[in-house]
Amino acid sequence: MANGGIAVVRTVADLRATVALWRDERQRIALVPTMGAIHRGHLALVAAARGDCGRVAASLFVNPTQFGPSEDFAAYPRDEAADLAQFAAAGVDLVFAPPVDAMYPPGFATSVTVGGIGDELEGGHRPGHFAGVATVVAKLLLQALPDAAYFGEKDYQQLLVVRRLVRDLDIPAQIVGVATVREPDGLALSSRNVYLAPDERRRAPLLHQVLQETAAALRRGADVAAATGRGRSRLAAGGFAVDYLVLRDAETLAPLDRLAAPGRLLAAARLGRTRLIDNVAVAP
Ligand code: PAF
């Protein structure tokens, strides 16, 4: 079978029926939320989930509400058969792949907004994005009620938004962040890397290189404004249109004007029509 015979459910009732069986078996249950276009970054989430939990469900849903009107929802890479085969090979026990109208039936009217931490950076450049993410993640967590759910650190602000969401809404799932998986040249794996033209792909690793160089300068005591400014100039000289390159508190995302607390350097920049994001930890 092309998908390796993996179990696929498309309704919340069927998802809950399987999860209920796992609960009866007293299994610890993981959820790995994805939008498909599965790559090694997603497989690292599955591997972490399998390490912690007896049963792993993955969701596969390209969530329309987290894309802006001028973004790539229609063009987002979709290949369900290939995704299912990768999930099967990675040891996922169940895939939840609902159609859009099962997630957003006619009359759907609720939106979850995580203020503060979701307001700027990605939230500022992609208005409505985090409300779309928070709403669908809240739904997925309440639909599956897993013990733990796994998110990549590549989308670092998303990870913090989801942590805030589960705390604020008392959703009883542990949120686990998993380290970014990179190409050998440092480029963070992303489903959107397929959009890069060959020449852009050659230049793309500069984003991670600049983050690392800026982090090293900050650790040596460089001034934050000067170091991040130099990083932005290096990216612009490399052909990137920079949306932001900033140092933030690693837990609250509050601006840091000196490296006094664990920090996170976060960047977003466009190469042609592809928008790349990345981030690295910076310890004081
Ligand atoms: O990170 C993603 O792929 C998506 O934002 C998520 C968490 C699956 C919600 O649609």
C-alpha cells in the first residue's frame, strides 16, 4: 500500500474512538500537529514523541485560517500519499487528516487570540496568523486530548504562543519543543524551502550564518543594537529583504537591550518570493 497501511481518520469522532482505545490500554498519547509536506524536521517531532509516548497520532491539515490573503495557502505543497508513507515509516500510529469543513463547518465563529507574545514579530508581519494557529491548535488539542504535543523550535514564537494558550485555557497537554533540524549548510528545514530557486537556495544558509555570528558577537559582549544592525546589513548585502533580526527574552519575547537573561535571536527575511524564518539561543 502506498501509505504503508497506516490508519487514517477524517472525523473527530473516529479520532476520539481510537484515542479512547489507547486510553483504555493506559498508553501515554502524543499528538504531532502538521500541515503535511513532511520533511526530516517533522520526523524529528515524531521521533521525540515516540521516545516519550506509547502511541503517536499526527494531524495533517493545511489550516486556511493561518494564511493571509496574499500568502501561499493555495500553492502550499500537498502530497498526502507521500506524507502518509513517511508517517508510516516513522512509526506514527494514526493520522488525523480532516477536510476543511470538518474543522470549520458552516457557522464556525470562534477565534482564539493569544495577546502579548503573539502580537509582534510574526504576528506583526502576518496579521491574523497566530489567531489562526492558536484556534486550530486549541481545536486539535481538544479533539485528541493528548498527554503531550510536539512543536518545532524553528517556529519559536509559535511554540511560545502554544505554551501560553494551553496555560491560559487549562488544556491538559504538555507542550514539547524539539530542536530545529538543518541541512548540512545550516539552512533550517522548512516545507517552504521548495520555493527557493537554485540561486536563492545557494544564498539561503546566510540567514543561519548571520544568526550564529550575531549570537557569538553578543556572547563576547557586543552591543545589542550594533550587533543586530550589522546582521541586518549582512543579510541585505546577501540579497535578503529583512523583516526583522532581533534579540528577545527566550521565555517572554520581551526586547533585550543587553544579554542579561537567556535570549533568543529571531529573524525573518525574504529571498525573492520565499520568506524564511530562523532563530538561535543566546545564553548570557
Ligand atoms: O507548524 C505548523 O505546521 C502549523 O502552524 C501547525 C502547528 C500544524 C498548526 O496548523
